[in-house]
Amino acid sequence: PITANRFHSFAAKGGDDDHFSSDLTDEELRGLLGHMSGVPTLVLQSGEDEYIPHATVNADLLASRLSGAMGSSASHITVEGGSHALTGHTDEATDTITAFILRHKKD
């Protein structure tokens, strides 16, 4: 269940939580996410996320655009076949996240 207000914050262009929409331009994404520049960030995308309209949105391309808007310290990985909850792909996701953290941890 979701309230109308919460739905609007995600679905409306310029809504309160409209940070991931595929209809945002690269410039708009940089305006929303550019403050992440210099912060190691992993965009972990589920390849078969049931909340993404795959008929109209290329999830891997969107993840690439999101990480690009965050600057060179961001990267993206798509877990092919993964659902939104990564059911059946949690080991792959965990390994990916662990490797990212270890690569960026400060000694």
C-alpha cells in the first residue's frame, strides 16, 4: 500500500523523491545528485526489478546515468536477473557490495 502523496513524490516530475526517473535529463540528474561527487558510491541495480517498466526503461542505462551524475567516484553494477529484493541473487549482491566497500575503505 502507498498513499497518494507518496506516489506523487515518486511519480511526478520534480516530485519530492524524483531522483531516479528515466525522464530526467543528464543535467537535471547532475543537479539532483552532483553533490555526491567525490563520495565513493555504488549504484546497485536489479536487472529484473519488478518496479521498473522494462518496456520503456533500460535499467542498466539508467543506473549508468545515475552514477555518471554523481561523478567519477560513483560506479554502477546491474545484478542480472535480480528482482527488487534480489531474491535468489543475494550472494552476488553481497559479494559486490563487500568488494566495493573493501576497495574504498580507508586504512
